[in-house]
Amino acid sequence: MSTPAKPKLVVLGTGFGAFSIIKRINTQIFDVVVVSPRNHFLFTPLLPSTTVGTIELRSIIEPIRTARPGILYYHAECIGLNHPKREIRCRGILDGRTFALRYDFLVIAVGASSATFNIPGVREHALFLKELSDARAIRHRIIECLERASHPRSDPEEVQRLLHFVVVGGGPTGVEFLAEMHDFVMEDLRKSYPAVAEQVRLTLLEATDQILGTFDAALRAYTRRLFRRQRIEVRTRSPVTRIGPTRIVLRDGTRIPYGLVVWSAGTAPTPFVQSLRLPRDAASRILVDEHLRVHETSRLFALGDCSSVMGRPYPATAQVAQQQGKYLARALEAYAQGRLPEPFRYKSYGMLAYVGSGKALADLETVKGRGFAAWLFWRSVYLTRLVSIKNKILVVFDWMKTFVFGRDISRF
């Protein structure tokens, strides 16, 4: 007697939401297929630390193929959805070939892309900080600028430009990158590049009137004071209108020369999400109900940064996506058994951010911490949330290596 075929669950993406499903889904009930252009899970909260070598690049990734036995992975991107036929069209990342894939349940967890607001020059000249390849590119550019500035025949004005590192966007990612950059200058560059280290300038440009807008006001003020002591210039109400090869142009006409500009000014829907004929909110995110269902069906789901729960504007954070993934892994089992699960309920555990010099922010429900104690808490929380023992060990050794030997400044 043949065993009934298991329903096929297709998961699009390998971010926090998708990875939480992959780790927890019952593979005795579902045939699980993962489709994503990225073949690993990336622990993005520690991504800024990789840009200067505080943590090595491979210490915060987990390959999807070895993350869970019994799942099938395709290194491809989804380019089309036919929900009535329960079929998606995909394109291979390496060879460009297209193929169709049938599903019984589909989870869209493709995240979001960087928002450029159609500002000229952003995609051509700025670097982003969303993927491991971005962190590697930033790391190379930093060392390149330092080496060019150290050349004996460098023009003084050109040296000033090369050593000016600018971040556009005052959210946690931009602030943490500048914090890591400050530590790199103070702890390593003074020894490795003594002739030019003192000329390094760090600037944060924010279009609104405040940085870290989702944090408590007292913590925002503390960060501004700390950055002032660290000689990090913070320019609020400074919207960018254009980025050229060597200069940033602000709305008031100010031209700012730079050697590196990191763009961290918000998110936008991916081209795939924009192409879908599904209900979307004002920010073009897929609208889902309290069960994370699209169109109130029990076959099509969306979660994470690409989705928006109707009537509940959750923040676009890894914390939300991770909780949604855990919930949906249980809910899918209920749907497969013909039951309606309980609605999704988000529980906020607060926000953390590193601000440099061994200090951090901890914006929790009952505690608004800052300073060294908050930094210890920040490190311990992220260490415990890393997905594997391997990653935990690698990150601990990276921190120890950086403390003892400093950050690596090789360019390769």
C-alpha cells in the first residue's frame, strides 16, 4: 500500500523569517523546497562588525543545504507567481535557466531591498550594507582609501577626500557601522597608518531631525554626545540630492567630498514583490491577515520585511521576522491537518545598538541601558541568538583575536 504524498511547502528566501521556518518545520508532514538567490542564512545584526574585521565574514553565515536534513534547495530567484495554478517560475542564479515549480503551500519571505528614493548616483557610487558581499566591498574600499592616502606623492586635498568616510542614514545599521569604524581608527589605524590615521573623518548624514528614531529620546541624546566626543560629525536635516564619483550634494547645495559613502537610508520592496498582483499597503508590502495569510487563503503566506499585517504596523526588524517564522512553522502544520491556528502575536524584546568605544544602547521595555554594561548585554544577546554552535565559537574567537592581535588590514 503506497504512502500518501506529503504536501509540498515552498519557501522563498533565506532570511530570518524563512530560516526560522526551515529550522522548525515538521519534515514528516511536508516536503520542503527552499528557493533563494542566497544559499546561506546571514546574521545581519553583526554585519557592521565584519566591515572592519572585528568579526570575520564567514563567522556569521550558515549554509542552507546543511541547516536542516530533508529539505531541497534551489540556488535561484523567483520571477513569477501563478497562484490559481499553484505554480512559481524561477531563474537560476548561475546559469540563468528558468524552470517551473509547483507547490501546495507557498511562503514569501524575500525581504526588502535598499531604498534609493531615485536619487541620482546612489547605485553607481554608494555602497550598501545588506549582504556579506556589501561588507566585503566596504572593507576593501576602506583599505584602498588608506593605501592611496599613504602614497608619498598624494595631494593633500585628495588625501582629505580619501579619508572622509560618510554614512547616509541615521538608523541602527549606519550608527553601528560608524561605531565600528571609530574603533578601527582608534585601535588599529593609529598603529598601522600613523601618517594618515589622524586625518580620518567620519560623518553621518540624516534627512530627518534625529538619528536612531525608533530608540528612546534619552538614548538618542546619549549617542549624539558620545559621537561628539568621538569626533563623529552628525548632520541632521541634511537630505542628499545627488551622489557623484567624489562628492555628495545636499539639498542646500553643500558639496561634501568623500572616499567612501555607505548608503543606509531605508528599505523598499524587491522587484519580485512589486511585480505581484497581490494586495499591498502604501509602502508596497504584501498585506496579510493575523494568520500571515494572503487573500485570506490557507495556501499563500508572506512574512518579514516584504509583508505588512493589516491593522498592526510591526517594525521591519529581524526580531519580527524571526517570531513570524516560528509561528508559521507551527501554523502550517495546523493548516495541513485542517485546523485554524491561533493568530500571530508579536512580543517586543527591545532594541540594541553598538555605539563604539565599548558602549552600547539597550532600549528594553523596563530598562533604558547605555554604556559598558549595555555593551556586555549587547554581545551576550547576539551571541546566544547565533544559530549554531559553530557560529558562536567562531564569533567568540574573532572577538578574542581582535582584542589580542587587532583587526586585519590586508587587502586581497
